[in-house]
Amino acid sequence: MSDYDLIDADDVDTPGDEWEELDVSDDESDRIARVQDREFQEFRKRIKDADQFKVEASVFDDATLGALYKLVQDGHIRAFGGPLSTGKEANVYLAASDGDDVAVKIYRINASDFRAMRDYLDGDPRFEGIGSDKKKVVVAWTRKEFANLRRAQAAGVRVPNPIAVQRNVLVMEFLGSDGERAKRLNEVSVENPETAFEVVREYMRRLYRAGLIHGDLSEYNIVVHDDEIYVLDLGQAVTVHHPNSREFLERDCENIAAFFTRQGHDATGEDLLSYVVEPEPEP
Ligand SMILES: Nc1ncnc2c1ncn2[C@@H]1O[C@H](COP(=O)(O)OP(=O)(O)O)[C@@H](O)[C@H]1O
Ligand SMILES: [Mg+2]
């Protein structure tokens, strides 16, 4: 039986309203791609020839390869494993590092659904003045996911530990074992749906109190790893200041309530919403 322990509330940090600077200027990845020294050229060839990248690597631009090269140099990635997922905007790969396995999420600059991204970025105070340069938007998006993971973690929500971010590439803790990724809620029959629901509900509230709304929360972005519930995919998460944040939150609540109702624990989006937005008791 799974208990899905919550992180102890005493270890939960309540951040203020300061936001991390999201710097989207050219970085080391761009420099590596520009200089194209021999080592980088060899790296590029190796990646492009690697079996697991056959299809995808052809769409990586040199600066993306520069970002991967930098992450290898910095010791965050030692060797690439196979793809864990190929999504609309990003591919996720398993990789070995000097420590535990990691997951490497690579946002595609060209394939990204750029208009959809703008809907989430417009109105987020962290993105004022980024404009509509495609590369900058994707770089900002990747940094935003990194910052959101940190913030979620500080708020006491289990998420993959964010390790490094370089341009459009995010390295995080791999959730899974022996190279097998953890299963999403839609792939398992949930043990203790009532307890699982209570944990997800508490996570949503903690996120909200930390000023964040997931914006794409459903059984597809929640996994069970080591008998604990983890939330994934915080790229599109917006701050409560976003003009559509309420709509995103209502949709998240509907998705979650519908899923748990199908699992045998009756819940409504409305009740869930009032739970999530309930004001924090005065200390
Ligand atoms: N840190 C991770 N550990 C294990 N699997 C992961 C990790 N991050 C993503 N995945 C797998 O990749 C899938 C897609 O990742 P996600 O961040 O949701 O991107 P997308 O935007 O493509 O949905 C997830 O559903 C999950 O199965
Ligand atoms: Mg996802």
C-alpha cells in the first residue's frame, strides 16, 4: 500500500514575490557553435551518428549541440541514453552523469509551437520585454521551466530536482529506475486514489501559495516514483499575476477532479478550486 508522504511542512519555504532574472542573451552554447573548434565538430558528428538520435538530431541546430557540449564539459552529462519521450515542443532523453542518471529535456527552437507559448508568456512579469524573437522565447521558456521547478521544490512540491539549464536544454533528476522512466498516472491503476488525490490537491495549493499555477496539470504530467507522487512539466506554469491564470487553474482543477473521479474517488473541480485558493491561515 502506498502512503504518498507529503514533504514535512516545516521544510517548506514560502518564497516572496521576487522572480529570478531570466537572461536570454547569447551564452557559451552560442559561442561554441560559432567557434566550431575541432573538439566540438567531433562531438557534433558523434551525436548526429548516435543511434538514439537518428531522427531527432537532424533537427538540432548547432547552438543546441553547443548547449549539449557545454553540459558534457560541465560534467552534467556523461553519455546519452535513449529517448524517454518525443513531444510537441521538446524531446526528453535519459543520460548518464557522474552521479545518478539524469533526464535531459531539449526544446526545439524551430518546431516549437511558438504562438501557444506566447499565450503563456504574455502577462508573466518575468517575461516583460522579451519580444517575439523565436530563439529568445524558447530560451526564456526553458529557463522558466528551470525556475518553476526550483520554486515548486522550495514550496514543498515533489518535482524532478532541476540540475542545470543551458540555452534550450534542461537537465534534471531522472525519475525511474534501471533506465525505465516512472509511470504516469494515466499508465497505472492508482493505489489509494483518495490519498493520492489529497497529495495532488495539497501540491496544487502549495504551488498556488508560492505564486504558481501549473497550467497543464493532468494524469499525463504526474508520475509515481518510489511510491511518491511527482509533478512534471512546469514549462508553461504561470504566476498568479497572469491574466489567464484563473482560467488555467480552473482547467487544472477540472482535469484532476475528473481523473480521480474515474479512479473511484469522487471529486469536483469546484471543490478542488476552493481548496487550492483558500487563504493561508495567519501564523
Ligand atoms: N525527469 C524525468 N524523469 C523521468 N521521466 C521524465 C522526466 N521528465 C520527463 N519525463 C518523461 O517524458 C515525458 C514528457 O516530459 P514533459 O516534461 O511532460 O514534456 P512535454 O512538454 O513533452 O509533455 C513525461 O511524460 C515523462 O514520461
Ligand atoms: Mg508533459
